[in-house]
Amino acid sequence: QVQLVESGGGLVQPGGSLRLSCAASGRIFSPYVMSWYRQAPGKTRELVASATSWGTTNYADSVKGRFTVSRDSPKNTLFLQMNSLKPEDTAVYYCKFTPLGVSGVYWGQGTQVTVSS
């Protein structure tokens, strides 16, 4: 089992920044992928960014150049630095842990990000 706890969401004005954190605990073994997803009201959940245990990253086109995903490996923590935020970034942001080669996918409880003036 893996437990994920997100933090760092909140209300920010357009153009502002936020940093999300996702602390993972439990049975964490490489290789794995940790990801940020988001879900806006009335929309399906979508991938925002991901980072692998071997060091690669991936971003949705809508956030490239504005968001940066990173990991603190010793602390099993995933971060999402969000800059130049737009109202359309408003959503609940979820952390996901996917171990490779074994069954199981784990989700955090989500953290609300609201971009509004």
C-alpha cells in the first residue's frame, strides 16, 4: 500500500504562482511513475505532468513552459511548481503513484487550486 498526501493548493490571482506537494509513504519501490492530474467541474480528469523514478518528465501541452514537476527522491515527495496561472487552471489537483511491474495504482485526496481575481 502507498499513501499520498497533497498540499499547497489555494486561491491565487491570474499570473500568480503556487507550489503543490505530494508526500508518498508506504511500500515505495522503483521503478515507478508519479503524476499530477487535475479535474475541473464538469470535465474529465486529465494528466498535467509526470515524473519517473529514473528521472524523466512529461507535461501536458497546456502547461508546458509554465509548470515544472520535480521529485525529492529521499523524501518520496513530488512537487508541481505552477507559474503564470490562468483561470482555466482552476481544478482539483490529484497526485497519482503508479508502481511498474506490480499491480496497483494509488491516488491522493486532491487539493483545490482556484485562479481568480
